Amino acid sequence: MFIYILIIQLMKVAKIIILFLLVCLLSACVKQSERYIKIVNKSERDIVFQSIEAKHFVDQLYPYICKGTVRTISKDSSNLYLCVDPSGWKADFKLYPCMTALFMDAEAYFRHTDESCDTIRKYVPILHVYRLTYEDLEQMNWTLVYPPAEEDSEPSSFSNKR
């Protein structure tokens, strides 16, 4: 009888160890990519940031999404932009391979935020636009800077000064 109880106890311990090893093995299989994009505002004014993820780059001159989510980034500060997928930005970019990142003047944006989209497009200037792929962000070390250090050297970005 004693041996029978001992065997049952050993089987329970073995099941726990096997389950633990299985969980460790399965969790090690999920390779995570970068989870945050750091947005840095080096300007002397507050800005708002909006991203548009899509299958193709937005080809409009003014790609702002009305009533879409924006992030405020105070002057001389930074903000972390978290991806939707817990495994990282790589999974997000597989679904939507293109990201358009807009930088707008915060004061003008919040002055007109409750008005029509046409009014916002008319009176809120887009200060800078990045058109990014996953590879672009890797090359930029997952950091978007406004204003860019050298605007003319960035092939995937442009300014829209009005």
C-alpha cells in the first residue's frame, strides 16, 4: 500500500514538472519584437501625433483622420507609443505594412478639435509626415523625432508647411 501511494505522489510531481517545462518551452517560442515607438518632441511647442496604419500608404496630401486618436507630446519631451499586439510591432506590421505618422501643432489642433473635419484640415497645419515600414523603424531605432534632424535626408518623410 505504501508503494502505491508513493507511486501516485511521484506521478503527480512528474505531471507538474512536465507541465512546467511545457509552459516554459511554449513561451520561449514566441519571439517578441520591439513593443514601443519612442516619439520625441525637440521643438519649442507642444505637438499632437496621430498614426495611420494601412495596407498601403495614404496618398492624400492631408491624411488626417477626423476624430481619430491623437497623442499630445509636450515641448522638449517624449512619449512611448505601444503596439496593439503583445508580441510586438512586427505582428502589427504584418497586418498593416505601412504607417503614416503625422505631427500637428497642438495649440491649433485643440482650438479646432470640436469643429468639422474640413475646418481642421484648413486651420491645423501638419508640421511633418513620416511614411514608415517596419524596416524604416528598425533603421531609426524605433524613435520618431520632431522636427527631424535633417529633413532632406529622410526619403520616407516630408514636411507640409502651410
